[in-house]
Amino acid sequence: MILKTIGLLLLAGLGLWGVIKWIASTPRLMTNVKACRGEWAEARLRGCEKGIGFTGVPVEPFNTYSNLAYLAAGWILYQITGTPASLILALALTLLCLGSAIYHGTKTMWGARLDHAGMYAVFGALAVYGVAPQHPAIHWVMAGVAFAGGVGFAFVVPGDLSARMGLLLGLMSVRAFLLGTPHLAGVSLGLFVLAFGTWLLDKKTVLLTRFGHAIWHALTAGAITTMFSALTE
């Protein structure tokens, strides 16, 4: 299973590279580009203030390809559990992988929105799953909320992403601690705290060099799938 997963990730990485290169070569898609958007350390270290013509594409290589952690986490979880609910989460994580990779690779505004759509889809699906994880139709509800949240909050009525994510995380955490598996909930929250710490360091400093946001991707991928396990009764 490990070798198969590695092989699939390599293929997925090549696919991401192809998608990002195609976007970069399509002028109508490369609008509203700001190479320093996000203020990530890797971009600053690559001289992003000089523009995408200087940094090349992907603008932030580590920040781009580390999104494969979401793809791996989602599909490994599905392989282990084999449930319709974990399939929906894996699909939402795939959207997050693609959206975030496109954003960090091209720094387009529409790529940032796609990144946000993936986050809303994942957290929305997880929050709904916690309401009734054993219900036979929960995966359909998860899919509907993931789609509605991703489109609605990312493209139609964009708002405070951090506040919305924090609220959803808080709701699912309460459910996991009270009616799920408390120790897994604690592990998940611990990973989220560590991830947020690296996120702040990467935004404010260059202490973590080019790996800060990549660490965020890896830690949040683990935190998300651990929270799914904590919510499962």
C-alpha cells in the first residue's frame, strides 16, 4: 500500500505540474496576479516582489507540492475505512489540494478563491459529519454542504475565512470531545495548534525558511483526518 501510495502521489505531482504550467501559459487565466500575495516566507525568499516573471512558475514550489499531503491523507483514510462519508471527505480534500496548489503556484486571485472553496468544503463536510456520523444518508448531506459552502462562501459571499474556519472547528471539536473519541480530538486540536503556530511564523518571519507553509499543509492534513476519526462513533 505504501509503494502504491507513493507512486500515485508522484503521478499526482506530475499532474499538478502540468495543470499549473498550462494555466501559466494561458493569458486569460493569468489575470489579477500578485506574486507576493499571502506574504509567505518562501515567496519572499524567492524575490516575489520582483513579480512572477522573476520567480517563475510555480511561484512557491514547496508551498505548491506540499498540498499533496491533503490528497494522500484523504485517500489513505478512504482506503482504511471504505465508507461513503470518508469518500466525500477525500473528494473535498482533493479539491483543497488542487485549489491550494494552483493558488501557491500561480498567485492568481481566482486560485485563492479555489483554495478557500476547498477549505470550506472540507470543514463544512466535517462539521456536518459530526452531527450524525452513523446516519445512512450522512454522506449525501456532507456532499451538499461541501458544495454549497465551497461555492457560496468562497465565490458568492466571501467573508472572514479565519473566523468561519474557527467556528466550524470549534463546533466539531465539542462534538468529538463529548460524544466521539476525546483522545483523538485532543490529538487533532494539538496538530491544529502546531499548524497555526507554523502558519504565524511563516507569515511574520523567515525562521522556517521555505518549509513553513509546507509544514502547515502536512500538519493540517493529519489534523483533519484525525478529527474525522474522532467524530466517528
